[in-house]
Amino acid sequence: MAGIYVHIPFCASRCSYCDFYSTLALGRMGEDYVEAVVAEARLRRAELGGASIRTLYLGGGTPSQLPIPLLSRLVAGLRQELDLLSLEEFTIEANPDDVSAEWCARVADLGVNRVSMGVQSFRDDILRLIGRRHTAQQAVDAVHNLRSAGIDNISIDLIYGLPGQTLSTWTTAVEKALALRPQHLSAYGLTYEEGTRLWHQRELGEVVEVPEEQCLAMYRVLVKMLTMAGYEHYEISNFALPGYHSRHNSSYWNDTPYLGLGAAAHSYDGTTRRSNPADLQRYVASVTAGKTACEEEVLTRWERYDERVMLGLRTSRGVDVERLRRYFGDEAWRHFKHEAQRHIEAGNLRVADHGNYVLTADGIMLSDSVMRDLIWDE
Ligand code: SF4
């Protein structure tokens, strides 16, 4: 099994908190970029080693900004270069203001069966403050448009800890999200990434950071409301109705190989991480000349162990210690069990019925420090 990620690094404008790689150069570069991604798929398909491709994910950036003819060309090119016959999940990320009735119909025709939308907040004043282009009403309309087009696997992203947000306004945002009954919801705490516009605003005292305690309270409210509404809390930041876990994102957490195409995309095949340059021009020039542009990092045994532990702990499946022992040997197994014992006694970890080690609700709040103790950290 394998997944394909395609990075579409174009946005119509920059959100103030974002440090993802994206540019405003779609008009100039869109066509060349799409052709480069198709060429890269041809150059690198052997890296999949014949694994069956189950998921395709177009992320960004803002993939919904790609004009439909370019999106069609991209999908046709990928179908030509890769065997997508076993595809189970085809996701595209979208901004709510791009999700018109017509756009929904066209992407459904292309085989998209899941849409992940950056809603972030249901307050227009906050959306404006963080530089989002859409309104809360546009997000609501977008969900209706998707359903009308027959796309019934919808994920929405929210952010907590935004400037001006209180526990009460956050609770209202979660209520509004639940009223839409999306199949999947991801919620992330705001981080002030150095160099972003929001980071500068905080430095200048123009925005005030929500205290950490209040962010934790928001997270607790989120978990409570979503689990009461029937969502499975299957990863620290992700919730889904039964049967709607993101298959693509699950491949990042459960060691399934994935091939990342496009500028700034990452790939992992179980032993080696590859990353493409976060530079549109360099990426296009290199791929067009028939050369891949990725940097490679072969992980050591202990780095792979650390990865397994950290990613496993993020999920409700947890860490399979017997599998750790099989892959990494007795020394790794003893280290994990020894360190885990302290956290079991402290109530941060538990051994689930299936024998895996899983973070408790308290442990999730301390996940960084629990992970730090359990990894090997050469
Ligand atoms: S639309 Fe997404 S990728 Fe683009 S600037 Fe905003 S948050 Fe970043």
C-alpha cells in the first residue's frame, strides 16, 4: 500500500499565521508547474516498488485555486503515469470561497471523493484578523455545495487559541462545526511561527497570545464535545465519524510509504525521507531537465524507532510494543517498557485491550514530554 501527496504551492493571498511553502505566482507558473509534477511522477514512480496506491491527496497551498483545466490536466497526467486503479480516497484541500456549486461538480467528475476545507473560525472578525479570504457563511455554503454535488466525505479544519478567542466563542465555533456534521474534523492550536505576519504583530503588541492554560481548556472542550457527538478521537488533532478516518493521513502515522510530488513535498519509504526544494523555479527547472531535485536522509535504526514511537503515540491505536521488539530488537523494547512504566504510574499512558500503549486524556496534554522520555534520542 502507498499514498501519493501532491503539493500545490499557490495561494491567492497569505494568511498571517502561515509558514507553509506557497507563492502568489499561479498565473505565471501554474501550467509549467502542473507539467513538472506529472513529469516527476514519471521520474519517481519506481520508488513505489509496485505498491498499490490507495490514496491521493492534493494539499497546499490552496489546490482549489488551480483553474479546473489545470486540475484536470494534473489528474489526467497522474492517471497516465501512476496506477491509480486501486485508489480508495482522493482528497483535495480547498478554501471555502473557492467551493462553488460548479467547482464541486467539476472536482467530483475528476474522481475527488473527499474535500478538506480550511474553515479555521466561524467569526468574521477573527477570519479578517488572520488574513483568511472567506467568511463564516461561505464555509457553511461550501459544505452544502459539496453535499449537493454528492461529495459526502468532508473534513473541516479549525484553529483554537486564535487572538480574541475565548472559551465561550470557541465553544460556539465547535457547535457551529458540529451543526454541519462533517465526517471529519481537524483542530490545531495556533502557533506563532517566527517570521510570519502574526508573529510580528505579537512582537509589536498588536495581538495578544491566548494563555496556554486557556488553550488547553479549549482542547478539552473540543474533545468532550466531539466525542459526545459520536466522533472518534483517533489522532491527537483529528476526529472522525466511524468509518471516516483519513486514510491518507493515517499512512503518515502507521508507517505506510508515501510519495510526495511537487515543490516542498516530502516522501518516506520506510527507511529514507526525501524532500523536494521549497523553491518553485528550482523545482520546475530540475524536473523539466529530467532530474529529481530531492534531498535524501536515510534514517538510522534509532531514528526510525523514534519516529514509530512518536507517531504511534499520536494515534488512538498507540504503540505496538511487540512490533517495536521485532523491528528494533530487545534493547529498544526494554527502553520503551522501562520509560513507559513511569508514565503508566503517573496516569499518562495506559495499556489498551489490544496490548498497545496509548496516551490517556491527561497524557495527551503532556504528549511532548511523554514522547521525549520514550524516544531513544541518540
Ligand atoms: S491558504 Fe493555507 S497555505 Fe495559503 S497562506 Fe493561507 S494557510 Fe497558508
